[in-house]
Amino acid sequence: MSTTPRVVADDHVFPRQLAKALRGCESQPGLTELAAAAEHVRADRGAFAAWLRDLAAADAAVAEIAKRSYWHPNGFAKIVLHAGIEPEFRVRLHVWPRSETPSRGESNPHSHRWEFASHVLVGTGMHMVEFAETAEGGKPFRRYRYGTDPANPSALTADGEARLKRRAVPHVQGGDVYTCDTEIVHTVRPIDAGLTATVVIQGPRRTPTTVVYCEPGESDDQPNFDLTEADFHELVTAVRASLAGEVAS
């Protein structure tokens, strides 16, 4: 019989430490507190890896995490490791597996209903393009709203046409922390085709809907795919091996 203690996904010392970092304000955590939590991950990557180890060793935790996680249609995983209530925040592990060609990442310009801070845990880094709507020039897109249908929160609702222009092209290097608020519209992809993983500290929802843009002719039917418990183990094993390699070197 295994002597490994049962670890529930949301009951572990590491997320409790993150919650402590997020309690620096009287209201729900904002960008400052989210960045502090992401800096905590960067400062103690070994403790984060140990948390992944403990979660992977607990069948109940893995089942719970897999149920609330998914594969993005462009082939990377969004894993919700922790969902806290007081304060309200989530810890997500986004993993782009190693491939022959760089991933498209989140290739549709989009915003978010919540603020977040992210730490590039594994990999070279992330390439982003930020956009703004413009009356002239730019490139044509179809605008959609995400979160407007209570019966199907993941559905995209058509919201007219728009033209987008690039306003910035930031790069985030491996090991860095970056923040994003609800006003930013961007695309995100890994810099190269190697294994890439980011730890996202997601704050409370600030707006009821968010915007997504699709190029003309592109289908708005882009469903997510279930993430299995086997997927979780494979991805976490790869991330932990990469972190262990950093320590060894």
C-alpha cells in the first residue's frame, strides 16, 4: 500500500504561500499583488516543482485538475492547478510541448476578463503582439464577444467588424515575469519550438465579457479539447525534468 499522503489540488502549502502574497490589499488582488505572487514563483522554482510532484502523486488531485483543464485548439495545454476563493485567484500552468515547428499559440487577437501575472518557467520565452482598433489602415477582422451567452459561456457572439493595427511587439524572455490587464488585446506564442511552460497567476474577473478577433474566412468554431489525467502526468513530467536539468547544470 502506498504511503504517499493524499494531496487535494487546492490544499497545499505552496498555493497558501501565494495567497499570502496576494493579501497585500484590502480588496481583491490587482496587478501589483498578482505580480508579487508571480515573483514568489520565480524566487522559489524548486518549491513550485515540489508542488507539481506532490500533485502528480495524488490521484484525487490529478482527477480534479484534469476536469477543469483543457487543450487549446492550437495544441497547448491550459492546466488549472489551483482555484482559490479568499482571495480569489487561480494558478494555471500553460504548457507548449516540444514540436518540430513553433506553436501558433493564442493566434487570435484577444483580451481577458481578468488581470494576470505570468512567469516563464521553462523555455526561451514568449513573443507577443499587442493591437488596437483603428478607423483607417490596419488589417480587417471580425469581432466577437466571449462570455455573453449564459447557456454557453464559451460561445463566441458576433459583434461586428473592426480593423486592428499593431501597437507594440513585446518579448518576454525565459525566467521573466510580465503582467497583463483587461485593456490589452494581444496574441501570444512561444519564441521557438522547444518545451515552453508559463505559470499564470490569474486574478478575479473584472468584466463580464471579453473580445476575440478572427480574420475574415476563419471559423469562429474553435473548440477546446479535454485534457486527460495521462496528459497531465506527461506534461508535468516534462516540465519537472526541464527544471531538474536547470538545477543539475
